[in-house]
Amino acid sequence: MTAREINFDGLIGPSHNYAGLSLGNLASARNAGAVSHPRAAALQGIEKMRSNLRLGLTQGLFLPQWRPDGAWLAALGTDIGDAEPHIRAAAMSASSMWAANAATVSPAADTADGRTHLTVANLVTMPHRSHEWPQTLAQLRIAFSDRNAFAVHDPIPAPFGDEGAANHMRLCDHHGAAGVEIFVYGQSGGPFPARQHVEASKAVARLHQLDPDRTLFVMQSEEAIAAGAFHNDVVAVANERVLFTHEQAFTDKERFYADLRAKLPSVEIIEVPASAISLSDAIRSYIFNAQLVTLPDGIMALVLPTEARDMPNIWGWLEQMVAGNGPIRKLAPVDVRQSMANGGGPACLRLRVVADPAHIDPRFLVDEAKLDGIAAIVRDYWPEAIAPDDLADTRLIARIEQSWLTLVDHLQLSGDLIP
């Protein structure tokens, strides 16, 4: 087999809840304190993976993390019973489901040693995510254990914030060709912190042995961050030679576009003007937090949340776009409302890896039959609903732990992933 793009989706975990822990994430803040539905959330994510398979895409999976994170709590000198409410909520967070924040990935075609490089994201800006990386790294080291094909790196050290692929794009003539890698960083955005630091982006580029002449570092606009675009993938997405972006995504877009065209003359930039779709509407609908994918017949499709279809001005603009002569010809709405309510759309839920599937541990690749088995476990074990006050309930905690153990055992990973 040859290298292809594989979307690894994070399965939404049994502790999925709305604690409102993510500063700058407007959906997370808006729904803080609401009752979550972990079972429905996970089943929505599984249906999204099925949809990708039916589009002819190769699909992978990352597992939820063990919750509550007892090791993190112990390092803070407490446990789930005695922790303060905000610490307890952070220890129970299911945010690792957003696999776009798992790592930054550079395909073998871009790296000096001809291996695919992955650097696990440190996520140091947000306490509830800062303790994800050890368990994420454990899964990456198993899934991509072939050292002839992959190099898996430890996180960039604090205080330099690295949020992974959510602030990274790659453009190329086709997935197997050498590409231009774009690292998007921030400095400020009104009351909200910039989560991706340029120092972290440059460190990842060096670790991945990228060609400086085919690497760009681009600043995200303050307007975008202030409007709630806490990651670049909320306002821009790239696939092969196509960049689909909002007009206000970048600080100096004209220079960025010129540099990009000089490095990849075949690039096609589809810019959505603010006069047609405002930043606030773009962020509310997550029109850009979509999977822009190349289908087996060569056309490109936009896998986007149903919220975009529910907003007439956005859906009308998209329909006009796909009816034209541009490269994006298909719209594929998916229902991920439970994830959207916590501030993550279809693109947040997946990590893109260009590689030969034959080099990947098959336990992390899925087909319809494997998804059937996972869905059955979710229906039987995942809690139906979690209210904020439930996070201290010992019965709920026991159920969450049993859910994880059952899933990991089913996938034959219990000997490798130790809680």
C-alpha cells in the first residue's frame, strides 16, 4: 500500500461533561453547567466515522483517556473525593476527544529523514488539557511504533504553548508529494489568551526536520482570537492544494498568500469575505472547522457540522460555492451536536496522518464491523447523562472507569494502556 491521508478520530469518552473550562471557547462558556449526554455524544462521533468510511476514506481511532486522572490529582496532593470543584472537573475532562490537539504531524515526504514525525501537544495553556499529553503520547507510541516509518516526539517544554494540528496546515499537489507546512501562532486576542506560541511552532518544525524553504510561520489575527477562534482550525482549513479560509483569519494575509503562492504555485485560495459571513457566524456555525477531504474519485468534499446547514446565509453561500467551478464540489453535513456544544466540530475530532496504513498498529484502524462493536459497548456502558454535580458521585466514577476498561479490553489494548 502507499501513503494516504488517514483521519484518526477521538472517541468521545464516558466522562464527557459541560464544565465550561475552556477560556476563549464561546460554545464551552455558553453551555457551562448544562447536562451532557456522553452516550449520545460517542454514538454521534461513531456515526461521523462511519460517514467517512462510506465516503471512501481510511479511518482511524484514538481512545478516550482514563478518568478521573488520579496521577494528576496525586501530583496536586489530592484525590477525586477531596479536590476543589474546578480541579475535580479538570481531572474528569473528556477533552482528549478533540484529536486535532493530540499532536502535530509532518508526513515523510516533508522530512529530511523520510519518516513521518509526530510531536505530542503539551496544551499547557488550559489546566484541564495540560495533563492529557502523557496518555496521548502512550497511544501515539503504540499506534506509530514502527521506527522505520515514524518518529514520535515528546512535548515541547513549558512555558511554550503547543496545541497541535489545530494550528497547523499542510498544502501540497497531492498527499504523497512534498508539501508546504504552515504553522499558525497567536499573540493576543482581546480578553483571551493565544494558545499557540511561535517558539513552540518553530521547535516542532526543527524536530520534524522540515525544509525551512517550505515552512511558513503565520500569525493568527487578533480579531479572530477575540471573536472566539481559539484555534486556527476554527477559521481556516487546508487540503492538498486548497486553502479554505475566512477573510479575517490572519494578521497579514496578503503577505501570507504571496509567500504561499511562491512556494506552491498550484495553490487555490478560497477566501470567504466577512461581508458574506461574519466572523461571529463563522465561529457559531464552525463552517471552517470542517474536514476538507479528497474523495477516491478526486473531488473534494467538506465534512461540516449540521449547524452550518441550519444557518441559511451560510448554507446558501456554501451551495453557491460547490455549484461553481472550484475544487470543493460536495457538502457532507454530520451531526456532532454534543461536541459542538463544548466547542469542537468535525475537524476538532480528528488528527490527519499521511502514511501507509500497513505501518500502523491495526488496533487503531477501524471498519464498519469494528465500529459496530465499539458502538455496542457505548450503548451498554457509557452514562446517558451527566450533570455538573454528578462529577463527585462515586457511582458515576465507577461506571466511567468500567466503561474505559471494557472498551480497552475489547480492542485488545489492556496490556498496553495502563491507567
